[in-house]
Amino acid sequence: MITKYKSFLLAILVIVFAGCEDKENEGKIEFDPEAVTQSVGNLEMFTATIYGKLVLPDIKQENFIFGFEYSTDETFSSMKLKRVECVYFNTQMDNMFSSTLNNLAMATEYYYRAYITYKGVTYYGEVKSFATKGVEVVTGDMDPDTYEVTSKVEMGADFERIRYGLCFGATENITVENSTIGTNEAQEDGSYTLALNNIPYGEFFYRAYVTVNGVTHYGEVKRLEGNKVITGEIDLENMTVSAWVRYYKGYDDFSYGVCFGKSSSPTKEMDKSVGGGKFDSDNNFVARLTRIPFGKVYYRAYISIGQKVYYGETYSFEHKMIIGEPVDLGLSVKWADMNIGADNDYDYGIYLPWAETEEKEGSAVGSYKYAEPDTRSGYEGNYLYNKYTLSYDYSVTVDGKTVLEPMDDAATVLWGDGWRMPSVSEFEELLNKCTLTWMTKSGVNGFEVLGPNGNSIFLPAGGGYMRGELVDEGSAGAYWTNELFTMNQFEGYSYQYDFAAMYFYMGQGGIYKDWYYRYYMYSVRPVYTK
């Protein structure tokens, strides 16, 4: 009886307890937590901020963890999966939370999702994606007047180091290993302007670049025709060569002209060269050749940029020795209408040492035909003469010759019989009996010599070579006679100088006879005696 009663009481207690528990949970709904994936913000090249939201039952925060997973693989494979665990969420903003991702790859698509883990179970939000910003470089066109190139870069702002620039060179596959110019700043829109200096010769390529955190990104390669020279034709009558130049400024050392000589590939350094005149509106210039060697002559235009010289195409012509015509001025001899080696009456012709018949590059005693080193003790470095000598003071021997022999007379050797260099008295006759008028003919200064019979010749003021340098060109002419300097040619002289010969100086400052070193190189105007 007692046992039955105890069982009855226990049953009543279970019913009552159960009824209390039902009342305590009355009105509550059980549900799982939820992580909601939100949009991305602050998207840059290497960083992005992703957002999420938690939907929570009445559970304590220490009982769950939450954050994001992200990957470049849409399947979130374990090899590429990265998880970011967050700490805070904002209860005032609908349980929002976020995380800033760093060290992302540029221009790369990422997949991400929010998650929450509760009681060992992970709940995921929707998979979303974003792509980090890349770098786009746009190469600008060069301004032909200022040589400026305005390029533009579009990219993010989360860089640590940056360099904007242009690279250029002769090959299409140019990089920063070629010539470059750059800047560390750009405008707000990413544009920057740089001026190309020292533009190369011929075709070259350039493109904009930006180096971000040590990695360089390039824009489109553009092609440009750089500096260039084209050799033109020669005017054989005036011995002028025309040429065309495309010239971009920006060089401290720039020159242009024409080089010529006997070499099939004449150079500015090794052969003769003349500078070009001013450019015309089409970038043409004209250079007048002087002291042209005889025979086949090669020529080509050049431009010199800094330490380098660039050449146009090489051409050639035959330069024949033109023999002048004798002009009767009403004097004792006829005078040639042009200088030896000239192509017309206003051409300077060639410059020769006295008693020599071939033009030389220098005007030094060491290369003079009739001089030799002085071997006497104490006279080292001096020279003595061995032909046309009157004194042992300056000569090895004394031969008493004062007038050029035919073999040493440039007029006779180069123009033939009947021609010779004028004597001192014949030059004095020219000056005393003719009227000399300073004038300019075809751009060349000189004297018109009008004879007593009305005929005339022109003596160009070509100057002369002294110690290797051309002096007085355009202001005076120096013309050799066929006579050695002797004391009886000038009053007051009591000493014989075998190293000197007679010449006539003819310039605006005066016209007079004088003597100077034989190895200097002056013009020769022949006379005809047949």
C-alpha cells in the first residue's frame, strides 16, 4: 500500500515539472544563426574591405566565431582558401562586421563569403566576388614643337612607391633598361607630361610606363622618326651640295654639314668637311665644298649629335682640274681668269706652300718639301732648307736660286706649258696699272681688277693657311709670286731669310707685297706667257 502511494506522488511531480518547463519556453522560437555576405568597399589594387552581417538567436558571443573566407578559386579549395576571423560586430548597425584584406594580387578576381560557427556547425553566406584594380598605362603622342608627351595612368591609390616615365630606344621591345626619363608625380587624373630630350637618330620607339612597388607596367609602344639627314645632289658649277635634315632640338652639341674626300666612305673626322648653311622652311641646307681633291671624290651629308656622327647616303663625282682662260688686261702678261684648283672665278681654289704643287692638310715646316731637321748640336727641333737658298744661316746648302723652276711652279705643273706663277714685278704692274674695286661676287668677297683695256678679272679673298689654320677668309686674299725673298726687294733689309718667299696681300685694309714662311699655304693666280 505504501509503495503504490510513492509511485503515485512521483508521477504527479513529473507532470508538474513538465508543465513548468512548457510555460517557461512558451512564446520562444528556436532558429540557427546566419551570416549574410554584404558588398565590397574601398577597392584598390592590393586591398579591399569586405562586409558581412550576423543574424543571431539569443546566444552569447563567446559561444560562436564569425568572419570571412576568401579565395581566387570559386570552389574555395583548401589550397587557396584564406580565412579571416573577426572580433567585433556593430549591434547598433544591424550586427554589421567587416575586414580589410591586404597584400592582394593586382587585377585579380577574388571570391568571398561570410561565415559563423556555432556549436561546431559552420553556416555560410552567399558567395560574392570582386576584382582588384589593375594598372592601365596610356602612351601619349609627342608634340612635334615641344617634344612633350602627355601620358596617363589609371590605377589604385594603395601603393607605397611609384615612378612615372617614358622609355625610348632604337628597338621596338623597349623597357626601362633603355633610355628613360621620369617623374614621381602625376595630376589628379593620373596624367603626366615629360619632354623627350636627346632624341636618337633615325627610327625609334617610345612608350609610357609606371613602376608600382618595384613592378613596372607599360603602355602602348609608339614609333617616331627621329633625327635624320639625307644627302642631296651636287651642283658642279658652284660645287654646292644640298641636303635635308630632320632635327629635333634638345642637344647642347649639334652640328651638320657635308664631308668629302677620296675615301669611299668619307667621315667628318678623317676627311674634309664643311658646315651647312641655315635651314630653309623645308629643313634643307646647302654646303659649299672648298679645297676639293681632284679625281673621283665621294661626299655625304652628316649630322653630329653629341659625341656621335650620323651620315646620309654617299655619292661621288669626278673633279677635274679646270684650266683657266688667259685674259688680256692690257699688261705685259695675260692673267688667268681663276685660281689654281678653282671651279670658277670666285672659287678660292686650292692653297699651296711655295714651291710645292700638291695641296696639304697642314701648313707646318715639318711637312714642307724642301725642309729637313737641323742636326747641328743645340739646334734640335729646328729645320734647314735644301733648295732655293742664299745663306747657310737657314739652309743646308746654298744654291743661289731665287725663282721657281718649272718643276716647282704649281701653275706650270698643274696647268701646263705657257702657265707660271707671276713675278713680283708682274704683280706690281697689275696693281699700278689696273683699277681694283672691292666687291662681292656670288656671295664671295674679293677685288675686281679692271685692266687699262677694259677687260677684268676677279681675285677672291680666300685668306690663307698659317700654322694649320685658315685665316682672313672673306676679308683678304694672299697670293704667291714665283720669287724667293731677297734683301733687294725691300729697302733697309741687311739679312737674308731663306725660309721666306714673296706674296701679295690684298684686302680691305690695304694691298701690298710682303714675305712670309714658305710652308704657309696661299692661293695661286697664274699668268700666261705664250
